[in-house]
Amino acid sequence: MTRKILVYISLFSLYLLPASAQEIVSGLQRNIQVFSKARNVHERIKGTAAEDTLELPFFDDFSTTTVFPDNNKWIDDFAFINDTYSNDQITVGMATLDAIDADGNLYERATTEGFEADHLTSKPINLDYSPSDNIMLSFFYQAGGLGDLPQPKDTLVLQFFAPEESVWHSVWKAEVPDTVIGFKPVILRIDQPRFLKPGFMFRFVNYASLGKAGDNALLGNCDHWNLDYIVLDKNREASDTAVADVAFRTRMRSVLKTHEAMPWKQFRQVYLQEMGASIPISYRNNDIITRNVTRNFNIRDVYRNLTVHSFSAGATNVPPYTTVDYNAALIYTFDTNNNDSARFLITSYIITDDFDRKENDTIRYIQDFSNYFSYDDGTAEGGYGISGQGSRNAMVALKFRSFFADTIRAVNICFNDSYLNSNRRAFDLMIWADNNGIPGDVIYTVEGVMVEQGRDLNGFYTYPLPDGVEVNGIFYVGWRQRSETFLNAGFDFNTPHNGRQFRWINGEWGVSETIIPGTVMIRPVMGAPLKTTSSDVIIPDAPPPALKIYPNPASTILNIDLPGGPPLNTVYISFLDIYGRELMKMPYSTPVDISFLDRGVYIVVVKSNGRIVEHTRLVKVR
């Protein structure tokens, strides 16, 4: 069974409530990349003026660095521009239509019965031509990719806009395959007079449906469609799906053998064994003729603003419609005069014919050496966790190795948002020693920490370890659950864990067996104590909670002070036990009688408009 079939099976079955504890991979509730930029970077297009009408040809292969469609070509921003939801794209970058809206959140109108989700709508285009001008629209599409394969009722539709009628007409509908396959070409002739007008537009619309789940934390993004190489032009033939273009297909990855990122001091200790011997790239000749391609590479020390290595891998002839996966021999080791951290910009560019498009001929990668180990690439395509009966006390561990005596100062974990905050539960942060290749004795634990979502582009939240944990050699970092709730940690589909991820279910450790290859997004932060007074802070100490409760410990009466004073809107106070179970919920008031609580540790949560805005820990005594 192929990997792609396995991807489909896993994502199709994730919405079924597991009868017993098992690993689950779910879709995202929120796309943190879109959410982080939607309000700060992207400018919405509120309308289209007459001067915005485009002339032929229209072309887009989505080889851009933004997560939104190019607003010089498209009037909406629902599609997600990325290069992580497929490894089969024709060129680097693609547009993904799914169940996430323009603000990065699951559509509010999302239902299990089906709903109209993303649109990708062109700007008005001047099609004041006759049918004999052979106007044709071509594109490549893929169902599922590395995401969720749509079901038969979840489809992709192409619509044309008739300007004089002000009506959208459906002209094409995608076929949903039984398994994930590569990108398929489509070409359509536009010869009806109603469309051959100034102000013509076209749009792709996907229809999605949420799966059915017993655990709200499992509900998430679904029904992915990927689009690439959209071309609208005149004087074309029905067989004309080729583009006279040689392009990179996928983005560049880390050139380290094991890690995406690692502490600079750790790398310098083992650079001979960790440094990769090549720079892998993938490019494709999308033309109907053989093309000559020259491959070039450059490595730049970002901190010193200095080129440290540059070379050419020579020229080669590439036959039509051929993909080349090439490993360029690398005779270089990262080096700089900085003792604490380093950053290198790796660039690869190809030289092709003058008539060739140049937008997709260059790819770049930042090789970071900071103070943390990472196997993931910083983007979550799904959510990972253990769910089902018996999953309380289940554990997840990721294997790392310190190449000299060092100290873990914090742990970064990417936790996804879940439906109705259903994964906001307490868990135990764990660090284990090695026991012949599996997690062994617990060497450090922090009990009852809360699942938190980070606010940066990658969504990581920092859990500081105030005393630090000394390690040397193999160690494991992860969590122990306090409930049967799916915790929904970020899961990177593009970096298989290669036997480094473990789970403890039913009393024994085993290598993680998620059907979708990938890595849970956990990063141990190493080195000297984290600084809070210097400009070189990388990860600050956690700020004190704005919510104040007193006395703490308390026995019968608890006073609760909210940040900013009494609320203007309806605010609720909840008391949760260490397993995340809600014991009491009430409108905000103070003081509160807590005599009904047994002695122990609880989480006091403040909710506004259904979302958790503050929380803190309470110790209840007799």
C-alpha cells in the first residue's frame, strides 16, 4: 500500500471516535500562518474598479512568499498559498482550498452536512474576443495531497462569470479519486458569447463537510484541493496544457543529516557527522521540448552579511515533462565567528532560456543555529495526540541527543486550537532518560501545566524549566496526559520522525505508528539560563498571570480580581481539576464559596465569549 493511500485512510478515519486508546492525526482548527498575518499584513480587496481589468495572458503558479493569493490577479484571499500540503506540485508553491477561512479559522458555517467553503476568484479580465481566437483556460489540480482527501460529496467546482448577466455559471466539476494521485491537467475552451466580454471572471469553489466525531478536539480542517499553473490565453489548442517553463517544484530543506535546526554549540561539537554532504533540490521541465538547465548554489552568513560558499553544479539537458531530483555535492561546513548562534541563507537558482519564466527559478532556505533542537520545519499541517478509552496517563516522547553535558532550559510545544477550546487541559511535562532505545526513568516532570497556544508565526508556546535539567547523551521530551482528551499538538507532515517518536499506551512504550508520516512539534531549548534583561533574549520567562486570586492557598472563600476591573460583557469563571474536567461554571462574581472543593490543585479559568482569556492555579486546603 502506498504512502498516499495511507494518508487518505488516516484522515478519513480520524473523525471516528476511537474505542480504545490510539494515536490520532486530525485536521487543523486554525491555520496559524494565515491567522498571524491576516490582520497585520494582508490588505483586503474591498472592490474592483474598471482600471483593474486585466488583459491576456493571465498566469499564476503561486511561486510567492505570501500565504495569500496575489491581489494583482485575485480579488479574494480565502485560498492558502503554500508548499507544504503536497509534494507533487508542478512548480514551487500552490493554492490550497480547504475548510479554513481568510482569517485562518475553521469556517463558522462548517457542518457535517456540507457547506460552501473557499473561493479563488480572478480579477475582471478583458475577454472581448471572438470564438475563433481560441481562448482557453488551463490548470492543474490535485485532491488531498498531503492533506485530507475529499469525499464524493465534497467537490471542487469551476465557475465562469457572465458580465452582462451578472451571473456565475458552473462549467466544470472535479472527480474525486479513490486515492490521492498527482496533479491532473485540465483545459477548457471559452467560446460562449456570454463569457467573451470585458469583465469576465472565473473562480474555483470547494464544497466541504466536517466529519463526525465524539471528541470535539478531533474536528478540524478537511477536504483539501490543490491548484497550480493556472493559464488563460488566446490562440491555444486543446492539447496545450504545457508551459514553456522550467521551474523548481519544491522548497529547499535543511542540509543537516538529522535536524531541521539545532543549537550552534551542539553543531560545532559534531559538525563532521551532522553536516550533510549535498544540497537536495527538485525541478521540472514543463515544456514540450528538451531544455538546458544550469544549477547554481550560494551560502551566505546572515550575521556577517558575507557569502561564505558559492558553486555551480553545471548544466544538464532535461527532457520534456521530466522531474529531476538532484543532490548537489556540498564540500563545505557551516562556520562563523559567533559563539552562541548562527544563521545561514542557502540559495539555489537555475539558469534557463531567456523566454523562460523567472519567478520560480530561485528557492531559499534559512539554516538556523539558535538554542533549540528541532526535527520539524515549523509548520503544522495537522494535529497529533492520543485519544480514546484508556488514554488517560498515555505518554508521548520525542527522542533527542545532547552531544555533550548540557542543560534543558525550556520546552517549546506547538499546540493547535481545538473546537470550543476542547483541548485546553492540564498535562504533565516530562523528560526521560534513555533505556536501550526507549524512554526510561523520569528525570524531570512539571505536573499540571496547561495546554497553551503560542502567538508567533509557528504557534509554539514556551514552558520554562526554572531549575534546568542536565542531560548528556540520549534523552526524551514529551508529555503525560491527565485525561482522555485529544491534546492536538502540531504535527508536521513534511518531516517523518524516522523512529524518534514514541508513545506509551496500555503499559508499554512503542515507536509512534501514525499512518501519516510526520513529527510532533516539540523542541527542547538548551544552554545557559534564559535571560530577561538583555537584548539577546530568545525565549523570555513566562509573564505573571494577569488574573489575581487570593488567598492562595484558600479553604472556603476565594477573591477573584480580573485584569482591567469588573467586566463589561458576560464573563464566566470555571473551576477545573488537574484532569481538565470542569467542576463548576458560573457568571463572574467575587468572592466565591469554594468549600465544596476537596483538598488539591485546581485551575481557575476565565472565559469571555466562549474563549479562555485567563487562567491560573489554585491550591485548595481544608
